[in-house]
Amino acid sequence: MTGVYIALSYFDLIIVSTLLLLAGMISIWQRLGVERALGIAALRTVIQLVLIGYVLKILFAMTSPLWTAIAAVIMVALAGREATARQQTRLNGGWSYAIATSSLMMGATLVTAVALVAVIRPEPWFDPRFALPLLGMMLGNTLNGVAVGMERLISTIKREKIAIEARLLLGHSRVDAMRDYVRESSRAGLMHIINAMSAAGIISLPGMMTGQILAGVSPTEAVKYQIMIMFLLAGATAIGVLLATTLTARRLSDERERLRLDRMN
Amino acid sequence: MTNQTTQSGLRLKGITRLGLGPIDLNLASGQITALMGPSGAGKTMLLRAIADLDPAQGNAFINGQDRNEIAPTRWRKRVVYVPAITGWWDEKIRPHFVGADKNTTKQILHALGLESTALDWDVAHISTGEKQRLGLARALVNAMIDATAPEVLLLDEPTSGLDEQNRDMAEKLILKQAQNGATILMVTHDRAQAVRMGAKILNINSGKISTSEVAP
């Protein structure tokens, strides 16, 4: 560490809350009508973060493999829900959720485990102080890609039904008939992380790096961590997106090489 | 119909889906059958079920061979379904004819009044009638990649968007396929066309085949 970590007091938080009041007053003054939503959102921020603060404090203190695993499972399950919550068209029978969750699990969990065991190597390797924030970052970004990829694929397949069936009718397999669309939607799902890597350091200082710098870590050290995170995110997103789009395409077709749009709502 | 005639051609046994069927049919090889009936009667649904595009109960046999024993990709090359609205997955026509024999393609295009240069057209810039003719040509040429001729043709209003001259050419090409031994099941709203082509007429209503008649 090269700098000094400056802890915030509750009084400091009260000072910044006046800015929240300012936002509310602007809403009232300009008749934006969002003052209520602002208030509720601010309240949620406080409650959710304070709660997770305590939960993490307990988890970190225990360093229990079981409780770390339970926390990870809950995080993955919630991320799966988040990835499918805003999809306009979904697969019937909970398949959207199942596909999103399993893709996230494979992408984010696998990459997190590799990072812990092979790169960061905390003692023990599952130390929740490393494992949980890392998993959270992986999930947050991967779910973005998975959501975009699935959404794009489902809407494209719906739109291109006649073209896909034209290929099936010529004796093409379902994989051949949908390959271009799976590719295109996977690309769309990866765009976010590519943009983030391109913009890193020029347009935005990534949140984690900023956090480390504020916590007193030397910028050059923080940068190393951030580069690692970016690469991990790229890997996790790629695995998650590819799995999600491939599984979605499979679910929207069957072993008789048919398009099964009846499997979505 | 005796067992012998069912061996060659297309046989449907209890094809059922949603409001359609159960439908049992024996269509002999070389025979042209016109499927007629009001909109929503189940004509397209039946063709889709035969092509195995939608899950349906019942079974289909080609020359006595069970559909379930044939890979779907193979089935659709032998039982060629040309829908009323043709689908295109590339901006150009040519990629849709990949793998096809050049001479065969040329011949079929000619038979439909098209030049080989049609392959250079943009899908976005061609008329409904042109799409319809190219769709038929594509299906026929594709079926001939690893066979001499298609065994079954399922045609959904194959000439609905064509002018008289092009319609006549398309009919002639379809007749030729029948002469070469193809079983042809064709949806049409034009009784005169069925008569012209010497087709057996099947009337379908509310998903059931109501009457069958031989055109005079």
C-alpha cells in the first residue's frame, strides 16, 4: 500500500445525503415526478448494502467452505433471475431461467474458480473475501452478455422463421439452419465486454480499480488487478454467452430437425 | 387400394395435428393430387406435417419406408416441400443454390423462364412471382444433388403469383416431374388448373378430407 485508507463516518454519509435531497428537490421543482422513486431507490440502496455488509462480514469471519458455497449458489440463482427478468419473449416451462442460470454458472463460476486457484491463490483458495466479490463481478457482467445474447437470438429466430424453415426444407440440419443467428447473437452478447475493455482507462476508470486506489493501493498495482479482472470477465462472458445461445437454439428446435417456436411464449 | 400400389409413392397413416386429421392417404408415384379447400381448412398444415416440420401424430411412408427410420435431413430431400412463401437467408440468390449441379440448375431455371443470371439477383429486388419460381427451382435442384429426381413434391400454391405464361411453364415442369415418377401433392385454389394437369382432386374441410374425385 502506498496511500492511506480514509474511513467514512456515518456523519459523512449524512452530508452526502443532502445531495439526494437536492435531487429530490430538482424533481419536484421541474415536475419530473420521480421524487418518490428516488426516495425508494435510495432507501433500497441503504438497506440492501447495509445488509450485505453485515452478511459479508459474517461470511468473511467464518471462512467456511459450506457457507461460501451457499452464498455462491444464491448469487448464481439471483443472477439467473436477473438475466431473464426483462426478456420480452421467454422459453416456456422455465427454460429461459434454466439456460441462463446454467450458462452463468459455467461461465462465471468456472472462471472465478480458475482465478482463485491459479492466479490469486488466497489461503484457503475459497476465502470468501476473494471468492465472493470476484464471483459477483463475473456474474454481474456475464449476466449482461447472457441476457443480450438470448434476447437477440430469440427475437431473431422468431423474425427469421421462414428463412430457417426454408433451409430445413432443403435438408439442412438445425445447427446449419441457425448457425448464422447463433453467431450474430453471441457477438451481440460479447459487445459489452469488448466495449468495456476498449474504453477502460480512457473513457472510464473501472469501478474496482477506483475502489482499490481509494483504499490506498498504488495505481500501478490496481491496474494489474483490473487487467486480470477484465480478462477474466472476457472469458466468463464468452463461455456464458456461447452456452446460453447454443442451448437456446437447441431448445427452439428438436432432434427431428424442426423449428419449435411453440416452445416460447 | 392394394398393398402393391402403396409400396410405391407416399402413404400417410393417421396424420393428426391440432384440428387436422386423422388423415390416411395413398398417393401413387407419378400421380398428381390437387388438395383443395377453403382457407384454414388445413391444407398447409397437412403439407407441413408430411414434411415433418411440425410435430404431429401418425406416420408417413415413402415407397414403403417408415419416416421414423429416415433421418429428417434425408427425408426432406426426398419429400420436397415448397411452401407458398419462400424463405431466403442470404441477400443474393446464388448462395441458395450452393452444391447444385450447374447444368441442372440452368435447365430448371430455363424451364421456368429464367436465365442463369437470375442467380446474381438480390433477393430484396425481385418480385413475388420471381421468388416463387426461384423457390421451386431451388427445391428441385437441391433434391437432384444426390438423386436423379425428387420422389415426392409437396407444392403449396406453386403458381399463385405467376402470370399465365409463367404458370404454364411451371405446370409443364411439374408434370414432367410426375412423368419421371414423382408423387405430387399440390395445394391449389384453381380447379381449372387441377383439371389441366389431370390431377386427382382431394377436398379438405375443417381438417378432414371430405371427398376425392378424379378430374374429367
